[in-house]
Amino acid sequence: MRYRRFGRLGHEVSEVGYGMWGVAGGEGGWTGADDERGLAALQEAVDLGCTFFDTAWIYGRGHSERMLAEVLRANRDRGLTVATKVPPKDRRWPSTRESRLADVFPVDHIREYTEKSLANLGVERIDLLQFHVWEDDWADDRRWQRAVAALREEGLVAGIGISVNRWEPWNVLKTLHTGLVDAVQVIYNVFDQAPEDELLPLCEELDIAVIARVPFDEGTLTGTLTADSTWPEGDWRNSYFVPENLGPAVARADRLKELLPPGLTLPELALRFILDEPRIATVIPGMSSPKHVRANLAVSHLPHLPAPLAAELKRHRWDRTPTEWSQ
């Protein structure tokens, strides 16, 4: 595993981290989760050098955090970095231009869920506490600013982050200039290259760490989906992969398969594309089994993509705008 500096917080993290939404299961998540297999996958990741774990209270309503607590207890000397998220009080993903800070992140709510996460994780301090949605119009609001300052002063959190709404990498730029945000989590992959326009340059200027999420476009960039793919009832992907999204996404992924050089899989290509961007601190694929862990973490040691292939991938940028199914 290779490691990268995590922005101005200064410590190093594995360049391939672990996104823990899918491993937790539960309401509004991914079906097929199994705790025994999930814990084995998490431990496999630690054993292979993964040190960055991204979770959230909403992943299983605390269950993902409690799973991570088991891993932390078993690996106290491994220098693991823990990132979690405060859910919006109104339970709306994403927020919208009409969302009010008082309804989404009131001060007492920020405090309450920080304390919940601390208890679930079994830690005295959270390495990175993130807001799970965000509106840049809230940037100058003193209420959230005072709330996070107090958490830092009390030693309950080391860093503050923002998880940017899907396909809105611009919706945090003003907030970053407050100096209160240490990390940004954003969708960045072969299709979603828009963070390169403004977000990545600003984060580099301000020494803010960037966490790349959704490296496989929720599955299409694994190359395993078809236009007829379906999921069990209750699986979040049913609401995301509606026909107007699934068909075009699969077609675009199929075109990428034509570019694969011998010996390289589409998931490896997708991860390597992200890792070849030096302004990314870590990428957090979801991994539900030790097999997936081994395959994804091994990409850290693959060589950079050939320059002609990297240039061709830039042509596969797909700019999309948020809609009712893009939560």
C-alpha cells in the first residue's frame, strides 16, 4: 500500500481507503450485507495496509460505526484514521437550495450526533467529522462555525470535513475559504471529472485533503451491470439506477471496456484513473468481502496508466445535473 499526506492535518493515510456504507446494510442501504463477512473484509483491509475508514451514523443507523469499533479495538497499534458523518436532521439527501441550516444542522444536533458517533466508535476523538450534505450559502453562518470550533477545542474532533452533494463539486468553494474545513469528500471517477475544474485546484491551494468517493459510479464502472440489472426490494440502487440512468451508464461503461489494455480489468482502470490524480488524498471504494478488498487494494501497486490511455479517458467525462433520483 502507498500512502499520501492528508492535507493540512498532516498525517498520512492509505491511498486506497474503505467506504463503509455497503458493509453495514440496513434501511436505505445496500442489500446483501453480512456482519461476519464484513468484519473479515475490514480486517483484511487493515492487514493489507489500509488505514483510512469512512463511515457515517446513517449507515445502518450506527451499525457501521459499531462494526468499525470492533476493528479499532483489535488493531489499536495500527494508526487507523476514522472519518464519520453527522446526518442531516431533516433526513434529506441531498440538501437543496431551499434547505435551511437550522433545519439540517442545528447546533444541538451537531453535538448530539458527534456524541453518538463517539460512543458507537468507542473513541475519545474522531479524526474527521464530516457534514453529510452541504449548501455553500451556509458558509458564513456563525452557528455551525461556533459548533465545530467548540468540538475542536474540547478535543472531541481533530478535523472537520464536508461531503459534497452528488454532481455539485462547486457547492462548497466559499465554505473552504472560511479556513474551518480540513477535508472534502466528493464524487470523482472516470465519468465524474468535474471536480478538476475548480474544487481540486482550490483544495491544493488551501492544503485541504480530498477524499474521492463512488469510484465505480455505484457499480457501472465495475463492468458487471447490464441494462437489465435489478436488485432486491429495499436496495438503494433501485432508486438510483432508474431506466434513464442505468441504460446510458452501462452503455458508457461498455465503451470503456474497449480501451482496456491486456491484463487490466475495468475496476482496476477506474481506480487507477483516480490514483493517478495527485491531488486526491485517498479513494474509498465500498468493499463487502475480503476478495473485493484484495482486488481493490492491489491497485495501489499498479503502474500509472499509459499517457495515451489517460488522455483518452478524459474524453469519457460525463457531466450530469442532480435530479430526483440522484440522491
